[in-house]
Amino acid sequence: MFVSVVIPTFNRLPILEKCLTALENQILPSGIKGYEVVVVDDGSTDGTSSWLREKESVYRRVKLIEQTHGGPGQGRNKGVDNSIGDVIVFIDSDLVVTESFLASHYRSLTKAWLRRGDKLCFTYGSVINTANFKNPASEPHKLRDLSWAYFATGNVAIDKLILQKSGLFDPAFKLYGWEDLELGERLRSMGVELVKCPRAVGYHWHPALSIEQIPNLIRIEKERAKMAMVFFRKHPTLRVRFIIQFTLLHRLLWELLSIGGIITPKRLVPLLNLLIKKGYPGFAMEILRIPLNLIGVRAIYKEARLIGLR
């Protein structure tokens, strides 16, 4: 087996360095004959591409692909198109993996192939969220790290031919969100099985909440709403309605929890500031999720009205 690790990136150079260093230090089983790391720079403005060219002698497995800013889905497609592996591993550029990461995916994937008698499956590793930039791997596994997503590209491995048969990522997803879960719906319809692989661990770094992040978080919710409608129009099912929160249940839930929109991000700023100063940015983020979810759900219903959906 030859593995191609595909990583789209956009302006994440500091954490990308940790990501690539971790991938250089993999302990491989005999079944993996080799691997490459295909980094697709999605039009970064922080010097990512020039830095990678300067570090060619350090990151010898890295193959750099450049594109104008088109989003992670387009970047992953380009990465697959330029890969030579027969197995594709997708991770994000802010994921720092353990030294047994590739070996764990390999063992779970080949075991599943043997059990099934075909390659209609993919392995889904563990993602542990952390705000510890200095030492991401020191973060313990938490209940909120559990994910119920079917196909999320933060940490998955899949046979390349199966992936190509699915049609890869839809380029219609030009803004933030849902392109991987939409591909997951197509994989599900092909009978592709999700195989949990908890030993393939990646530490997903993101900075601790600060007040300055709030406008960007609101922007992301509105972009996700637009892409949610792209998702739903392709797969108008009850399951997808629940995935994107396009149900009256979700609308009522977030309206009630935010007291009909009285609790807004702006009104929460004093409380959030206090929690952050006291050392509880994670708790502050969970509180902020209430009005953010309402913003997202309202935006979804607005988008639905604009295109004549209900």
C-alpha cells in the first residue's frame, strides 16, 4: 500500500508546520510501502508556499500544489488528482497526529477489507480539540470531542478508486461548510461503510475564544447557511434536514434558549469577557454557541425562502 495524505491549507502556516513535522515522524508497518503528503495551498497570503519551497529538504515527503482561493473541497480534489497513492488520507492543516497515525488507519482499513471481501469502507479516526498550541498532544480526550458525522475530512482514510467513483467533492460548495458531509451522503448511497479507528489520533488545534473572533464566527454561520441549502437541494431528505438543522425542532430550540433572540453575541460580550479572563474560554464558547446557532438556523430559513423551499 502507498498512502497519499491530502491536506488543503489557507493561512495556517504556524500550525501547518507542526502538522507536517508530525507526519514526518510516522512509524510505519511493513504493509505501507511509502507515503507522500500532498499540501494544497488554497491561495494563502501568509507565505505558506514560499516557506514550503524553502523547507523542501526538511519535509521531503511533501508535494506542494498551489491554487487560487477556491475552498477546501476544491483543494482536496486537486490533491487527489495529483496524488500517486492507492489510499487517500484526508486531514486538515491544523491537525497534529500521533506517530502511529498512519499505521492505525492501515490496520483498521485492511482488517475491514478482509472482513468485507471488498474495499467499500473508510476509516474514521479520533479528533481531539485543543487550544494548546505549544503542546497539542497534551490535551485529554473529552466528551465533546465525540462526533456523529458520517464522513468528516478532518481524519479519514479511503481507497482512492472508491473515492473517485463517488465523484469527489462538489465544487458548488464555494463557501464554508458541508462539502465533506455531502460527499458522505453519496458514499452512503454506494454502501460504503464507516469503520471507527480510535487509535488514529489527531489533535485539532484552534485558538481559545477571544472577543475579536465573534464577527468571523457570525460570518461562518451565515456562509454555512448558504452551503446548507446547496447540500439540501442535492439531498432533500429528513436526515439531511437534521444534519443542517433545517427543522422546526431546531428553530424552536434555539429560539427558546436565546429567549427569542434577546440573547445575542453582542449582549453576551461582558459575560464572555469575564469567563475568558477567569480562564474558561471553552465554557464561554459553549455559551456563545446558543446565539450563533440561532443566527445559523435563521439564516438557513431565510436562504430557503429565497429559493422557494420550506
